Amino acid sequence: MEKTRSYTARTENELKFDFTDFDTLHEDEWDEKSIGRLDEPMWDKRYDYEARLITEAILYKHNIKTVLELGSGPGILSQKIQKDNPNLTYHLVDKEYAKKYFDDNNFEGKMFVKDLSTGFDTSGLLDNYDLIITNDFLEHVLNPSGIARATYDITHKDSKWLVSNPNWRMGHQYVYRGLFDFDNLVYFMHVHGFSIMDCFASSLKIAPLEQIKKAAPKLASESQLPDSMLDSWNHYMLFKRREIEKYGTRN
Ligand SMILES: C[S@@+](CC[C@H](N)C(=O)[O-])C[C@H]1O[C@@H](n2cnc3c(N)ncnc32)[C@H](O)[C@@H]1O
């Protein structure tokens, strides 16, 4: 460890970046140079798995008719979901090049270009949605609280929110390291008006579970994380909306 460093690091990635390097501030995501990942079979399988999970565990169970996906990328997951659920109203928000791919491929649904790096201007969207999806998105933005606050205002009492975020053990890089530890994210969502209902592992594993348990055991901030999700590439967490008082509970 460098003598001058004054913080701990869980992964090498935490030593590499300043916030100006974060993708969220750059317009070139999903341009010709970075779009290639969509052709990788691993990603296609991942979206297949996610579409099945969302369809079976959420859409069918909770009578979902309207969906908003934030930080959707070019929309591959949305097409897989709509293939099996053609009557959904499906809206997506991402950056310019993601929309270009979406439009060039005549994808179903409607994509909006908005800058979500520090907040979320909801103009042009529906008054509310039955389901919000943020699939590996919240950990990228500089103001997740701003996103969560605005999102609350476009949900109704029965809305659900599926938050997926990478297991920190895979070396992902975060603006707010620790916020996405399982218990902390449950707390973050709670104070923004959403209670956890369920959680799911991904189809991809980081490494054998025994190896993970030794090399990167559970943290105190992961007490609620099911053991079976310790080696899961992603953590999928389903939240339901709860009523919060406009002026909180300060009185
Ligand atoms: C890790 S990718 C996830 C993409 C997709 N949900 C998936 O699972 O493949 C994060 C996404 O958030 C989008 N994003 C990041 N910062 C953004 C911003 N400031 N405004 C709009 N979208 C943003 C990126 O363009 C990208 O599509």
C-alpha cells in the first residue's frame, strides 16, 4: 500500500480513477468504439436471463403495464422483455448514442435522451410507471439520491423498482463505494421511499463460493445479503413503494 494514501481500497480499480474519468460525464458511451460489447454472447445470455427474471418474478406477479428503464443502454433488455410482453408501455432513458442504436434498429418502445449524471428531469415522461428498472446504472451517477427522489415522484402506491448493481467483489468501480453494499442500498432505498421485497442472484458467478468466502467474506454492511448471493456477479433487488410524509418525521 502507498504510504501517502489515506483511504482503504477493496479493489485495484479504486486506485485508478478520479471522478472526471467516470463514464457518466462523457457523451461517447455506446458510440461506434464502445458498442461492440453487444455482440458478445455473454452479454446476450445475461440479458436473456434478466428478461426471464423480470417477466416471471415481476411482470406476471404484479400486473405491470408501464415500465421505465433508466440507464438502459441501447435497449437490448427492453426488446427481450417486450417480445414476451408486447402490450407493455416501455420507456427508456439514456444518452445520445444509445438512442441512435435504438432508433437505427427500429426497437419497440420509446427512448428519451436525458443527462442523468447529477439529477433527473422527468419532463415528457408519464405521470407514473408501474415498474422502474435501473440495471447497473445507479452506481454510475454522481447523485443517486437526486435520481431516487425524482423517481419516487413518478411512481404510484403499487409501483415496484428493480435495482441491479454489481457485486463489489468483481472489481467494479464506484463513486460511492459502500453505498451499494447490500444493507446500505436497502437503507438508501428505504429513506427514498422504497422497501425491499425480494432479491435474486444473477446467472453469472464471480468464482466458486468457497473461494469467495475466504478471499472476500461478508462485510458488516452485508448482513442481510443471502449467502447464496455472495458469489453472484450482480445483485438484483426488488423494492415496493411506501408512503413517505412530505415533511418527513422531524416533528
Ligand atoms: C453499466 S451501463 C448499464 C447499461 C444497461 N442497463 C445494461 O445493463 O447493460 C450504465 C448505463 O447508464 C447510462 N448512463 C450513465 N450516465 C448517464 C447519464 N449521465 N445520463 C444518461 N445515461 C447515463 C450509460 O450510458 C449506460 O447505458
